[in-house]
Amino acid sequence: MQKSSLPIFICFLLSAVIVSSHVLNWAAAQGPNLSSAETQVIDMINGTKAYNYALELENIGLDHNLSGYSFRSSGSVGANASAEWIQEQFENLGLETHAEPFEFTTWNIMTPPILRVDLDGNQNTTSDQVLINSFQPEHFSWLTPEGGVYAQLVALPMPDVQDRASIQVARYDPTAWIALNTTGKVLLVGREIRMNSLLHTAFKNKLQQQPPLAVVFTWWYNWMSWAPPTFGSTGGRPTTKWGPYFWNQHIPVGEISYGEGEWIRNALINHTNISAQVIVNASVGQGPHYNIVGKLQGSTNPEKMIIISAHYDSVMTPAFCDNGAGVAGVLELARIFSEANQLNEYRPPLSLVFVAFAGEELGLVGSINYLKQHGSEMNNVVAVMNLDCIGSQLFQITETVTDDNGLNLQEIVTRAGQDLHVKVNYTDAESGASDQETFRAPSIAEAEYRFWWGSEAGIGNETRVKSSIIISSIPLFLSDKWTDIGAPGWIHTPYDNSTSTYTLNWVSVDRLQAHTQVAGLSVMRVQSTISARALFLTQVYIGSAVAGIAAAVLLYVKRSKVYSGIRKLRHEILINFGVKELVGIIFLTGVYLFLSFAFFMRIGRDETVVQGFPRIVTYLYFGKPFEMIAIMSSGIGGGVGAGDGEAGQFILPDYTATTSISLPSFFLDALIFGLLAFITVYVIVNLTYFSRYSRSPDVTQEFKREEIEE
């Protein structure tokens, strides 16, 4: 091999190695098959084990000797017992485990809640008193005095409507509402009132003017007779978006079934002096809530972390799906990754941090406190994968955008679902509000905290983790019956229990296993993507350095010929290019830019910031290879607390259509198309004038003279 060709050979070899390695990585990412390591680990996931984890959490919440009567409400006896059990599971799996307590409002139901209807209004006669068995306080209901409240029972007249669409635009009868004095009464109200913001506002105003001693919700219309009682995340606190009026006015709130509500309404028609006793023996105060953390140290990049999370607190339900199933998925992933690591079958290169959050139902309170404590670590968190309500009929995730690491978590989970034959459905980031939103958009979590609790969390400026996603399933809410899903879900109702997994085609062992497998495969691929990117950067840096040295050597060895070639090109440009050719280049560049704009358009989802809140919105993108113009579609504000078909309570601002021009993209496209136009004009000029200039003795002699001088 000649010495002069060695630098060229070195450059070619380095380029071939880098390109081939990335082609192989790309092919592996595109391929439909799991690697042997992925297959081995994912096959370890056991749906029955996961189901039994969720069953154990349900049993803790239903054990009234252990947990009282508030299930796993955050900070309650049942929630703290659940936290201890989760910590024990992490420890048994060999994880670095600890509890992280934080102080927040606590709420406990100490004795069975009671609603008793007295048909003659005489508390001393008991034969006519009827216990309403379905009565349950709303989550975070205000307490009653010792012994409860006893007062006349009245019902608020509801408009005469035939279906859900009608109630959303219905108007109340002001004469009937004014005639009914609710002060000091036990008030029966149709829960459908929450489906209409105007009705809800009027109801709130009546509460302020004539505060009752207690409020009891029931489904009012026969078209809702199929629905069980439904409990909001903090249903005992708010009535509308303007504030927690039940809580502020110290009004206990509960709910009963449609059947027993209908019985009471008929009794009110047939009896003239009905009273009711309501007992909500609750304690409200400040106390500890516990986030439980288990960590599996990474093998090669332990400082980098993936958070795999779920909340374990509940509303006033057994909460098998919401979120016993999510915690079960986290525990099962912790089990298989820990076992694979111990057996050296798969050693995660990045650290895996498994977190069971308290207080999600209170407005992301647990994850907010976690972020406050671990804010300095967020630069090293590459992804947050939050499991909430998995195991229902259809697998669903929230959207993400490509982050600063080049990671698109949505694409990774989608590919994992495809490879495991699980169809992936999508919802926008704000609609899937759960603990992942604290990390994806701390400013939104801050606003929600302020909305529910009227105080500052102090996380609005914390470092974001853009690759934060919810792994969930649908249907979930009763309101899903009226969406494209076409079937109701049962979370936040008494039907969210293990028995309903069979009777209502609810969470199943097979689906719980499949959804956990998609999550596990996604965790593995996030790690391999980050590792591949680190390898890629290393290859680029080394390859660039070596190629630069080789190029310098090549220039040194061949410098005379290089200089001669540059001079020849310069002379050709000076001689052949004039004003006409320059105008031609500018014109062609403009034509190329226009054609790029006119024929290359795509619809995409990307992130924008609206009044400090990150929002994922739809864009029309124009131009190639670099997208020069983006037109954002208009949209509406995002909501919180409207999952049960209730009138939305909005904390996010609206966004409107805007057009933005990316100047860097425009200049890059202009540069590329300008070079293309130059080459085009250069070729045309040479083809047109080659024969004439080749016969010109003056030009020929000039080139020869410069070659001799060199």
C-alpha cells in the first residue's frame, strides 16, 4: 500500500465501522422480534403474582379492624398499613428500600358511616327508622359532631330531562329552588347536577345562602340507574372550580345508590315529616404520609435513573384497579428485574427506582413531595413510567415528545406493545393526569396543588423530565360509556373490587400480565436506547478526532494538489460566474424553498408553553429537510377532576392558533438549497461554455502559468 493512500484508507475504515454499527442498531430497533435477553426477562412476568399483589392491597383496605373505614385514603390507618406492606415486599426482593414521610392533611373514618331515614320525624320511635345500607361518605368529607346530625330530610328538585345530553344544557326551576329552604336540613341531591356547570354553580350559591347540615348525593334519573355510587378524588371538599365549599362550610357529604335514593324520594311523596340522621365519625388533622422507595443499582451507569411508579392510596372504594393494579405491576417489575440481576441473566445498566406514592388522589401530593426532596436528581432521571389502573380492556398511554436525550418514550412503548401484540391507545398528556405529570410538568402539578389546597408546593421551577408517561388502560370511568370506548369503567365506585374482575369483565389476570410485560419491555428498551446513544456519541467523538487527524495528514501530504485544485475552482467561478449566474442561483434557491414548502407537509404533535404550562398540541409542519414553518391548531384548556362525566374544573389556560417560523431551519434549508442551486448553475455553465472556454488561449495559458509557479 502506498503511503499517500493510507490516510484515505483510515478515514474509509472508520466511517465504515461507525455507519455499519448504527445501521445494525437501527435494524435491531426496527425488527419485530425480541432479543434473547428481553424474551428471558419478559417471560418471567407472572400475571397471577401481580393479581395477588393487588388482592392483598384490597384486603388491607377492607380489613376494618386494621384500616378503619376509610380504605386506603392517603394518611389513614389503612394507607399506612399498605405502605408498610409495600416496603416489606421491596425489602424481600433485595432492593435498597426506605420510606420517605411527609406531613400533610389526614382524614380517617373511625366507625361505620350511617344514614338512617326516620319516616315520622320522631327520633324516639325506632320502628319506622330505615338504615340506608349503600351510604358512604365522599372522600375527604367533613365530619359530623359526635352522635351525628339529625334534621328534616328534603330533596332538591331536578329538571325533567330524558338523557345525559339533555342534563348538560338543562335549566333548573328557580321558583321551586327558592321555595325549598335547605338551611339546617339533610339535603338529597341528584349527582347529575355535577354534569352541568350552570346547575352546579346555582347549587353552590344555594349552599352559601342556605347551608344544610349534610348533603347526600344519589343518581336521580332512571337512565343512570345502572350506575353505582361514584366518589371523587376529593369529593367531600369542592362543589365547583371556585373552591372547596363543602369543606369550608363544614358540610358532611355522602352518596347512596340509585335504588335507595329512589326509595327516599317516594317516601318524601308519601310522608310529610321525614327526617334523617347522618353520622360521619371522621378525624381531620395533620400527620405523616409515606412514599415508599426501592432502588436497584445500575451496573454501568448507576447515576442515571428510570423511575417506575404507582400510587397506592385510594378513594372510598376497595380500589383493586385504582390503583392496586398499578402497584401490583410495579411490584412484579421489581421482582423480575431484581431476580434477573441476582442471577446475572440481565443486569440493568441504569438504576431502577421503584416508588409507591401516597396522596395521588389528593392532587399528586405524594409525587410533589418526592420531587421537592429529589429535585437535584432530576437531571439524571431519563424517564418516568407511572403505572395507574392497568389491566382493563384496552392498553393506553399518554403522549410524549422527543426529549433532550433523543428519547421518545411514546414510540418505545408503542414498539414494545407491537412486539408483544398489545394494541397501544393514546390520550393527551393532560387527560392522563397522574403522578407522571408532576415530573413532566411541575408547573401544572404546582397549579393543581394550589387549586385543591390553596397553598404553594414550591416545585414550579424544578427540572422537568420530559419523558414521563402514564401506562394505563381503559375503560376506567363511568363516563367512558359515552365516549368512543362505548363501555363504562368502574374506578371510584364500589365495583372497583376483585369480584368485579370476573362479573364485569374488569381487570383480568391475562391483561394485567400483558400490560406489565409491555411496561417491562419498555424499561429495558429505554435503557438500551440511552446506552446506545452514549455509545453513539463515543463513536462520533473518537471517529471525528481520528478522521480530523487523518484529514490533516492527507492535507499535509497532498497540500500542493489541494491548493492547485482550489485555485482552479476559484478561477473557474470568477471567469464563468457573473451577475446573471448569481441571479440564477438566488432564483433557483427560492424555487427549491417554495417547492419544499408547498409539497412537504406533515401533521405532528409537539410541545409548546402556554402561560408557563407545557402543552402537547397539534402542528402543521412545512418544509424539508428541516421544517421551516409550524402552524399550531387552536384548542381548549385542560381540566382536572372531571373524569366521572362531571362539569370540568379547569386549571390550564386556553391556547390559540399561532404560526411560527424557525429561522435556524430556514437558514439551513436555504444553505442546502443554495448549494444545490450553485451546483446546478455550475453544471449548466460548464456544459454551455465548456467548448468556448476550452479553446480560449488566454485562460489556458493562465492555468498553466499558475501550475508552473506552484
